[in-house]
Amino acid sequence: MKIYNTLTRRKEQFVPLDGGNVKMYACGITVSGEAHIGHGYQALIYDIMRKFLEKQGYNVTYARNYTDVDDKIIAKSREAGIPADKYAADMIKHIDDVMRKFDVDDPTLWLKATENIGNIIKFIKTLIEKGHAYAADNGDVYFDVSSFKRYGCLSNRSVEDMLDGVRVENGEQKKNPADFALWKSAKPDEISWNSPWGKGRPGWHIECSAMNRTAFGDRIDIHGGGRDLIFPHHENEIAQTEALTGKQFAKYWTHNGLIKVNGQKMSKSLGNSLLLEDLLKKYSAEAIKFALLQTNYRNDINITDGIFDEAEKHLKEFYAVIASVEKTFGKGTGGNAEIDGRFDEVMGDDFNTALALSDLFGIFKSISKKLAAGDRTAADDVKQVRQTYSLLGLFKSDAESYLESVSAAGAEIPEEIKMLAERRWQAKANKNWAEADALRNEIDKAGYLVKDGKDGYEIIVKG
């Protein structure tokens, strides 16, 4: 199988470092806020990668991390009036619950920054001893970028390019503006740990390097995350890890694309963040996955109006065929090697979920023809589809139950009313109250009510 390697900028034949054993790490969520659709997508993609590698016979140890201490978490905990460690723990529990509703499996290893402080301090001490890091007078510790000659190898940037827009903050005592913090000295009433440099906490980048080394040793096969992490986060991980070990850190670097909403980058400042929990109240987990996986994982995904409704429509059509086949012929006793082989072929070419999903339309057309002709092998085809595509999180539901739940969720609510309600919700998020009120009135005149809640809204037919 082939994987696109960001480091070499080409697809490469996948050859693990240790025979059939694969060490895989993906950067997880910084728990300063709720999980949005981008978090869900990234977790889904690496869950799929892990499962497909296992399908090919590899023994995969897959680790994800939670960043549970940083500036944003500290700020949020102060707003909430609770200690930072409790705030982070509560958020992790809530995010875990949402991910389970989204039907994304846990990794082999969950790693947390606060559970690795000793490992992080040891890592930093060794970097200082090797001449790659230095402690400032105020207790901060920085990585010396000039000491690592390959800096920029992942993002393909020169240090000079990276300095554009870099600003040295007040109180920072860097030798070079490009140097980055490994340890941050504690501010008053801030969560902190004792260290050789005084009370403080880890910088963001060092967490993943130290946790990786503790879990896996000096080298791993696959390191992944969103494309927005290539620089500076993953660039800095390479520098600090390889400066310490003298070995190549990760053999393959993989990065998923970003989420856009109607062509715009998703962000809190634009008011267009789509919380995963809210989406799961409106759509099945399978529909959300189907919509996301129609795009190759390395490309950006544009969430447009109606994208999840369209995905639900396709799944409803597929499940209707499944229900008819299983009602007519039962569950099936065999399989279809051609369906499974084709899936392995397209997924083996850099996890091409888009092509795997497009194949479903032809597969179900063939199954429908077999059903009409009374060909009992239609049941074997359905059984194979369920087995094979469950790797993508699809076709895991009882067909009749799925169709009933989708019909109930979408009963009597026309598509145009859903779109008006979504536009109103976005207008409210943007504090455009006049537009929100106008849209509410338009919905009301059409015979529907919009009931707002803490985490979303519900459309109700007026009685």
C-alpha cells in the first residue's frame, strides 16, 4: 500500500520500521472548548487509517493525546471559576462522550500532557545538556533553532521565511526570534509544576515529543494531524526530537485537510464553527461520516448548505435496498471477494475514501438488479458491504431501525425550512439580530417554530 508522506511530498510504499508492527501517533484535541466538526473529522480519519492497516494484517499501536494544559485552558478555567486541571478533566470526559456518539473508537493509548510532566522535564534537561536548548533568567526554556540544521524540512520553509511576522512578546528572552518555548515559567495563581528552572509548565510542542518517546521510543512509523499543524507544531516536534536522539523521528508524516463552511475557514471569530454535538442532534453519525469521507482526506472539505441532508438521502436509499434484500433473502451466508478486493485496492492508495464511497453507487445498483431478478447472492453482497464498509463507520445499523429513525427525524420538515433555520442560527452566532428575527418570522409564516436551546435549535411543526 502507498501513503502520501508530507516530509518527502510524494506517495511512498508503506514499509514499517519493525516488520508487521506499526507505531502510529496522531495529535489530538486541546481541551479549551467543545469538539467541533474538524476535531471529529481528524479523529475519524486516523481511526480509519488504524483499522485499514489492521485489515492488511499489521499489528498497530495507535496513540492520541489530549493537550490538557495551555494558555487557553487556563483562561477558560478562570472564566468558569474552577481549577485548570478540573476544567480540563471535565472537558475530556465530555469530548469522549461526544466522540463515542460519533462512533470513533478509542486509540490503543491515550496520552495526556499533565501525566507526563516528569518525562517532559527529563527531555528538556537532555536538550540543554546537548546544547540545543537554553534557560532564560526568568525561568523560561527555549529550543535553539539555529542548533538544528534541518529546521524547516517538513514545511519546506527557510528560517528567514519563518521569521516573517514573528513577534517577540514582552518578557520573552529568546536568543533568536524563531526559538520556541519548551518550558514556560509560572505566572501568579497559574497551574504549575516544580522544575530545575523554577515553577512552570510545558510549552505546547514539547508535549507530543516527550509523550511519543515515552510510549514508543526514539522512532515511530506514522505521525499525523491536521494540515494546520505542519508549521510550527510538527516542524518543532521534528527539531526537538531528532536533536535529542540523532535519529529520524517519524518515517511517514500524514496530514488531513481543513474544514471550510460555505467556502470560509471555520473559526470562532467568524461565528461559523460547527460543534460535533450539535450536528449529531440533527443527523446520524453515519450521514456525517458519509459527507466528510466523500473528499480525499488530504484535501479541504467545504461544508455547504444541505451537504449532510444529501448524505442522509444517499444512505437512506442504500439502507432501503439493504432492508429489502435482508427481508427477502435473509442475512446472507457468503460474501463477495470482488467488493472487498476493490475496497482494499482504492484504500491501499493513500486511504482513498472518496473513491471507496463512489463505488457504492455501482455496488447498490448491481444489488438492486439481483434483487429484482430473485438472485439470492444479493444477500451475500449486502453482507460483504456491511462487513467491508463498517471500517468507515457505515452500514452498522439495523436497516429498518435506521430508516425509521431518519424518517422520524426528517418528518414534515421541508428542506427550505431547514436551510432558513440554519441561516438564522448562523445569523445569531454572528450577532446579526435583525436578520435572525426576519428569518424567524419567515419560518413562522411557513407554519413552523424554531425552539432554541443551549447547544442548538429544534424545528417544530406548529399545531
